[in-house]
Amino acid sequence: MPDDLERAKIRNLDEQVRRAFHTRPLAYRAGRYGAGPNAMQCLRELGIGIDTSVRALFDYSHEQGPDYSHSSLYPYWISRVSLQNCC
């Protein structure tokens, strides 16, 4: 997905959560096949510190999705790593 579209979707979701629950979201999970390579920067900008998009040990490559089969079971901290580095 293009960076600007992904950013718009993440920002819209952030706004919807704030409006519905009167608080900011602290965690994020991308739909379907995970976040793109630019998602982490957008999440950082919004103050979202937890991303659970990587599904360790799962391989979606047969569906043109990402291969997380070699990803760590340990958490990825948004302030320290991007998806490009963890998968």
C-alpha cells in the first residue's frame, strides 16, 4: 500500500479511537498481512508505542503476504526497531 494511504488509514483509526473512547490508543495491530515499512514512523508520531502486527511463526507468502515464520516471539518496541529490521 502506498505510504500516504497507509498513513491516512492509521491516522483515521487513531482519530476514531480517540473520538469513541475519549483516550488515545496505545497499541496497534495492522489488518490482514501486517504494516508496511513506513507504518512505524507514523505510529511513533502518534505516540503509539506497541505494535502487534507481526505474527511470529506464521507464513502468508503463499497468499502474497509476508513471511513471519522466522520472526522472534519477543516483542518489537516501536521506539527501537522498524518492521524492516524485525522480519
